[in-house]
Amino acid sequence: MMSDTVQGFSNVRRTRFWQKGFLASQSAYVLAALIVLIIIMALASPNFLTGGNIGNIVRNFSFIAIAALGMTLVIITGGIDLSVGSTMALTATVTSLTMVGLNGAGFHPFPGSALIISLAAGLGTAGLIGFLNGFAIAKLKLSPFVTTLGTLSIVRGLAYVTTYGRGTAPAGPDKELFLALTSGQIAGIPVGFVYLIAIALIMWTALNHTAWGRHVYAIGGNESAGRLTGVNVDRVKIQVYMLSALAAGFNGIIISGWLGSAPANLATAYELTIIAAAVIGGANLAGGVGGAAGAIIGCILIEVIRNGLVLARVDPYWQQTLVGCIIVAAVLVDRFRSLRNT
Amino acid sequence: MALLELKNVTKDFGAIRALNDVSFSVEPGQVVGLMGDNGAGKSTLVKIMSGIFQPTTGSLELDGKAAHIHSPGEARSLGIETVYQDLALADNLSAADNIFLGRELKRHIGPFRFLRRREMNARAVELFGELKSETRASDLVRSMSGGQRQAVAIARTRLADAKIILMDEPTAAISVRQVAEVLGLIHRLKDAGIAVILISHRMPDVFAVCERVIVMRRGTKVADKPISQTSPEEVTALITGARETA
Ligand SMILES: Nc1ncnc2c1ncn2[C@@H]1O[C@H](COP(=O)(O)OP(=O)(O)OP(=O)(O)O)[C@@H](O)[C@H]1O
Ligand SMILES: [Mg+2]
């Protein structure tokens, strides 16, 4: 093939398959580490690979993984979204409050109607938060860190204000449907996991096979180059913050289904775990690098470690310390690898 | 009729007057050299023609009609292509991705549009072949040499049918052999009726391909002459200010 032959340049070799693409990425190294870890755990603890425990792990990482996908999009553009934990809480709160309100008003023209309106209200709130983040960052040129630090606090405050600090619980004729759609199972698989896989596949396709995906990467790689070549940088940025908020909001609704209620302190400090998962999975905070598979791998790794510590009866307070070590280890490995390659 | 005409263009950045009352015109198929010391205002002039900056005062005409160019995309749709001085490449994308950035080839499947990767790669390979550049379409720009990066930036201007191509120091970082290729390309563009404005600090390049040379000094146009009526010595004197005007 023409593209592989470099005439006259005997010192330019063809790039080997393991030197490019997924196999050369941090995500692949972390996946390898994850597999090793799972094997060690399985050998060390007979309880690790039991159906019940795997179900626990899958459910727990699904709690943050959808939000981690949205976070990864933001990180690829070189941004950060600290408001995801708060957005999870407010979205769950608004969804639940709307259900309670419609129930109180006796509004229920057909089965599922209250649920549809409630989900629209909740996700609409999430979309609005994302839009405001994106607008402030893209159009007003505020820093992503400061902007979303602000919304973190504003949105959490609203979750407390609207429920007088007590939180709410979904109610009404669609409650069973709500619980089935958020905490139920399809063929023995938690629905949260099914949503996660579906969303990850869509995200992978969008990132790798659409012009929009190329623009997301280009903005992270060289924003001004994007502008000069006619990419609508501001619009793409607003879109990724909206998608991040929607993903977080959706994840928040799923969590509230599992809990059966939406406490005002739902998902407090989850933003840190979510960012950690994205970064462990290979998203580079400098922008331009990351992907759907990596985000999920990062979430699984964090949850497997947490689970392993529980099974080993290690003091749960060690978890945070260990997750921190793994973040540093993952970026260190990536650093050494890129040093060797350049 | 002039293809592109600038009329009394002035550009201020705060207290800095980067361009002062600059006027000139370019005919179809004409190759014009634009020379001047660092900071003379050459890149600013290019960015006004490619829609990145708006003139503070003055106007542009394209094919005899007033043109208000508000964005690089608009400039491209009017037939103005640009090789920027900093090349405007995204390091984390492949050469082919960079060439097609902002105007990807797409395939419609239902309501969705997917990239035509194979076609884009094939076209990129073709363009590098035309430029005689040893650049692989699927390689990341991050791992490329200065010359290869320049080839990517130049290849980008050959995607659409341009009327005029603005080249801001396209030969700054490349080898003697590749300079010859770029100059050859400029000759071919001229033969195809495409106008080129070539910014360069290299006197031999300008004298090899340009039929006219414009000299800028501190934001003001100090000379605009046919190449046949000037000499490298005179142009050097104009650039440095040893000679005031020509
Ligand atoms: N975006 C900007 N904001 C403020 N000042 C600017 C901006 N762009 C250019 N200038 C100023 O305008 C003047 C002309 O700069 P310009 O980049 O056009 O020079 P140049 O002729 O291309 O120089 P070089 O040969 O170094 O590329 C300089 O004084 C520069 O500092
Ligand atoms: Mg310049």
C-alpha cells in the first residue's frame, strides 16, 4: 500500500500494530493491570468470582461509569467538569420531586406519563446546567475549573434548598416502572450496566467515526488550529459540557432508583472518583487523549480494588489512599512510555 | 479585473498599529512575494485576508465585489486558502485527519453522518504524492518532522478549488529538496490560474517564483514592484530601511 511505503527513506519504518491505536494507549496498560489484578483476587479469595460479588461490582461501577464517559469527553477537549456529583443529586431530586408533584395533582393520563414528564424535567435540568457551564467556558472564556467549581456548589445548594435538606423519594403510579427501569435487570444483567454499554458504544462511534469526534480531539490537541480550520469550537465545547451533565444526571437517576430515594447529599464528592476513573483509564488532563473504553476500564479498576479490600477485610479507609496511588502509578507508566517513544 | 484587492487597510491592536493604510491588488494566477522584517505586519495582513482579523478601517474586494470575511471557513468558501505560519495542526490527530479537519468527507446512513475514512486517507496519500512528500497519511502529526508538518499544512490548501492561496513562510523549516518541491508547486498553481501570495524571508525563493514583490516595513507598504525591475540588494535595503521607498 502506498501509505505504508516511504520511498527513499530507509530509516523510516512502518509503525507496528502494537505501537499505535488502542494497544499503544494507557488504556491498554491499565486493562492489562486490571486483568492481572482480577486473576490475583480470584486466586486469593474464593468469594471474588461468585455471581453475587460480580453483580455487586457491576452495579457499583455502573454508579459512576456513565458519568465518567461524559467526563472523558470534557477532558478530551482539555476541560474539566467538577459539577457532576452535584448534577447527579439535583437531577435525581428534580425527577423525584416531579413524580411526587404529579402524583399529588392526580395527573396521570396514561401509564408511564408521569415517569416520562419526570425524566424530562430531571434531564432538562441537567442539560441546562451543562449548557450554562459550556456557555461560560466557551463564550465568556472562563476557566473550566473555576466555572464548574462554582456550579458544583450552586447545584448542590439547590438540591438542598428544593428538599429542605431532606431529599425526596419517587412516588405515584409510575413508581414501580421507575424502579424497574433504574434498578431492575434484563436477563439477569443490571439495567444500569446495559445502559452503560449502549452509551459507551454510541460514544465510541461518535468519537471515532464522525466529524464531531474528530473536532472534539482537535480542540484538545490544538484549539486555535480548530478555529483556523473552520471547526465550530464554541459549539462543540458547549455540547461536551451538556453531554457530561446529561450523563451525570442520568447516572444520578439510576442511583436514586437503587437507593429508592434521592437524598440531597447523593453522590457527594463523586466528581473526584469520576475524574480519577477517567484519568486512570487514559484520559489526559492536558487534552487530546482519551476514549470510552478507557473510562470504563478505569471505573472497573477502582471498583475491583475497593471490592478486593473489602473481601480481604482491609480497613476501608485505605481505599482512598490506594486509589490515589493508582492514579499516580497510571500516569507515571504513561509518562515513562512516552519518554521511551520520543 | 483584480482577483483580490485591499483598499487602505489599517489594523490596530490596542496601541499597536500593525498595518497602516495598506493597499494592493492581486490578479488571477499572479504570484506575489510579500517581504518584510519580523513584526512588519505580514502575518497580520494574511490573517485579514483569511478572515481571522477584521480590518480596523479599510476594505477588501474579491472579484470586484466588496467582501466581508468573518471567519476562516467563510474565506475558504470564497476560494481563499491559507498556510498559517504556525501551521495550525492538531498534534494528536493523523495527517489525513488534519488535512480534512473542518471539511471531512461524510457518508449518510439514515439521519447519521459517518466519516469516509478510506476515501480521506486515499485522497491524503494522493496529495502527498503530488507534493512529492515522504509523509504517511495515517501517521500522527506529533511524530512528524518540520518538513512533513509543512507538507500537511500545504496539502490542506489543495483540497478544494482555491482562487488564491496565502502561504505564510511555507519554506521556513524544510530541506533544500523540499523547498524546490514547494516552489515547483507554486509554479504549477500559477499555470492552473491560481494566485499565490508567498511570504518568505528567503530572497532566492521570492526571486525564483514571484512576478511581483511587496515590501512591508513597520506596518506600511514601502514598495510594490515587478521582480524584473528590482534586485535582491534593493529589496534588502527596503526591508532594513536603508532605502526609504522604491
Ligand atoms: N493578536 C495580536 N495582538 C496584538 N498584537 C499583535 C497581534 N498579532 C500581531 N500583533 C503585532 O502586530 C505586529 C505585526 O505582527 P506580524 O505577526 O504581522 O509580523 P510578521 O511580519 O508576520 O513578522 P514575522 O516575520 O516575525 O512572522 C507586531 O508588532 C505584533 O506584535
Ligand atoms: Mg509572521
